[in-house]
Amino acid sequence: MNRFLEHCGAKYPIVQAPMGWIARSQLASAVCNAGGFGIIETSSGETEACMAEIEKMKELTDAPFGVNLPIMFLKDPAILTRVCESGVKFVTTSAGSPRKFVGPLQEAGIVVYHAVPTVAAAMGCVEAGVDGLIVEGAEGGGFKNPEEVSTLVLLQAIRRQTDIPMVAAGGIADGKGMAAAFALGAEGVQMGTRFVSSAESPVHHNYKQAILDAKETGTYVLNKKASPCIRALKTERTAKIHEDGVMPPDTFKGIMDVYFGGDMEASVGLAGQSSGLIDEVKTAKQIIDETVSEFFEITAGLGALAADRNF
């Protein structure tokens, strides 16, 4: 039995990443109703709005769903207690050490997976008692470790050290990527950019189109010598940040104008290298159905190779 599915209760081991302001009930419920695992964000810092989104999820889907707690970015310490009392049974933590969060969450009957960018971080989480890991390779969009390690390498390196359940994140947009991740020890995959560009995603059409138009080289890793380090779409604004090497402190001031106003120069449009694999807006159900179908087609072919002992 797939341990991640045992932990989360979803039909398919396909997770929608917790993008700030984007990963709310409209998108997350569509993912859940299609058999995936939707996650509600709290990185926006809008505690009451996020708690309301959790309640909306209970009206929009009968399927299980999760919540993300980005430790370093939590503005309201009460959010931990609120989530523990919400009835949610699965939480991903990220951006910092989960050590102080694991106990209260697990005592509330919640399964905890922490997002990690390195082997050292993974082993620290294992020692802290997490139930599983979101293994985030450098290909992914959003906040990144400035020391880039690909999903391909990171999954293998962590699996050498521990048998803890892993969900692969970064550079995955379809069944091919999912099959590759499973071959390296993952029991689930998390997709952010693919779902940002989905039909149910609340972002402006211009943002989705920018993802569709991007090549595999269509993103920059920015602010590597400061914090936060991010991966974002190439635009005139991000080209200047890349050239300067440092991100101005007001960079995120216009993020809502990017997300919901469609002005791609107002801030930075977070996205991963999987943008180069995405060329069409599809519904969450199409994305999940096609990913699952392609995954089994590929793994069946690999199984036949193994059975025949013939390349």
C-alpha cells in the first residue's frame, strides 16, 4: 500500500502545492474532487480568510484535504491552534524547522509532512518526528534554497539515508515526471505550476498565458545571495533583478497585481521549470486523469521490460 495515500486519504497521490493566495478553495476543491489532494495556503498571512477557506472546503468537497503552515512566514501564532481545531487531518509545514510544530499537530491527530531542499534538512525533520517529507528540487517555482539540488538527485540522496515516505516536488507536470519520481523512491508528487495554469486556478489569464508561453529556460533563480531566494518567470523586471543580483525589498508589493490584475511587470510571477512542459490550460480533472493514465502507461512498459529482462 502507498504510505502517502494511507496518510492523506486521497484517491491519487497527486498534491496541489500551497501557493499563497492561489491555493484556496476554488482550486483545492477542484483538485480534491478530481481525486487529487488539495492544500489550502496560509502563507498569505490572512488568518481569517484562510480559516474561512478551510470551512468552504468542507462545503465544496467530501474528499480529504490539507493545510500548509510556512513556519518562517506565519504572522499570527494562533494559526497553529486554529488549524489543530479545524478538523483537518493532514498538514504540510515548510520554511523553517518543524520541531515545535510536530508535537501539537500530531497530538491533534494530524499527519505532518515537511518540505525540504537538502538531505541535512530531511534528516533534521526525521529526528523531529515528521510523518513524511515533501522533497523540493530546485526546478520548482517560488521560494527556493540558493544551493540548487535537482529533484532527480535529491530524492535519491534522501532515500539513501531514510525510508520515510516522500512526495516529490519540482519539475513535475505530468505522468512522465510522476513515473520518474516513483522510480526514485517517491510515493506521491506535488505540482504547483501545472495547477497555477489550470482552468480552476483563480489567477489572471495573463499569468497562465505567461506559463504556457515559457520555455524550459523561461525562469530565473533570483536573490541567491540574500533572502528569500525564488524562482520566477522571465520578464523585464525579473531580468533586471537577475542582472543586479539582489531583489529590492518592495518586490512583492505588487504581487496581487500579477496574480489577479494580470500585470506581469508589477512584481514577480513565481513559476517552475515545468513551465516549459505546459502548453495548454486544462481543468484539474484533465490534469489528474491524464497524469494518472500516462503514469500507468509508462510503468506498465517498464514492467514489461523488467519481465523480459530486455532493454
